[in-house]
Amino acid sequence: MAKPAPDRSLSTLGADELIARIEQKLVTFHQARDLALSAGRHTLDRAIDLGELFEEAAQRYPGNYEEWLENHFPTVSKTTAWRWRQLFADRDRLLDGEPDLHRIKDAYVKLGLLPPPAEPDAARDREPGLYSFRLVVSAEKPIDTWSPLDLREFLDHTAKIAELREQAEARLKEIAA
């Protein structure tokens, strides 16, 4: 999006005209903001509805739910369907006392499905090649109660961590030798 050119005529406005222009823009700003918040909440509500439907499908097709999902809804990833199911499962906790919860991402963070946004930290300012890591793990249910989909999601999401751990251990052995 191109940067709009400054309005050169603003310097000719009288004080009352400037106030009126700001008030007008504030009204349109608040309308746009309210529309965006409403759309975000509507999206969250629909995701919870979809979670209920995908949970029903998972109950109907145990053992082959993932195949069913891929065959009937190839544009919906397993991860997205799983997150929507979690939104539905935890909807009471999610929406309790949160009248201003408007974005799906905020809902995912509240339920521990995504880590909170990273805060600026000094580790990012270190020399190139060094990295800081943030890992959030949340498991409210014992692993023996997890569904096959939950187990697969966990393994998929932690595969890279396991690989990096092995590489780091090997590198430490090299350095120590």
C-alpha cells in the first residue's frame, strides 16, 4: 500500500476547522475499529462452532478421523481443526470473563495452544548466529487420555525440538573431545 501524501491544505485550517476534521476522523476510526472487533469476535464464534462439528466427526470416525478430514476438507489442516476442537472443548473457560476477547489468536494463547507473543529481549541483540528460544508446553490432561490426533499433533510439533536437541548434544560432545 502506497504511503499517502501529506495533506498540504491542513496548514490553512483554522483552529475550529482542525478540531472538526479530527472529530470527523475519530468517528470513522471508531466505526472501523468496532467493525473489525465485531468481525474478529464473529470469526472466533464460528471457529468454536466448527470445533463442535469437527469434534462430532472425530467421535464418529475414531481411528480414521484424520483421513476423513483430509478427504472431505483438504483446505483445513489437522492443526487448525484440532485447535478449533480445543476452542469448543474449553469454550466456557475461554469466554468466562472475557467480553473483549475478539481474536482467534488471543483465544489460542489463553488456552495455551500458542505461546504468548514474544517480548523484546536482549538475546535478539546478540551477535548473529546466536538465538534465544521460547518454549511453552501445556498439558492439562494425562497423556494416556490423549486421542490419536492429540498424540500426532504433539509429535509433529515437537519433532524439530527433538532433532535440535540431538544436534546440540552431538556438538557438545565434539567440543568436549
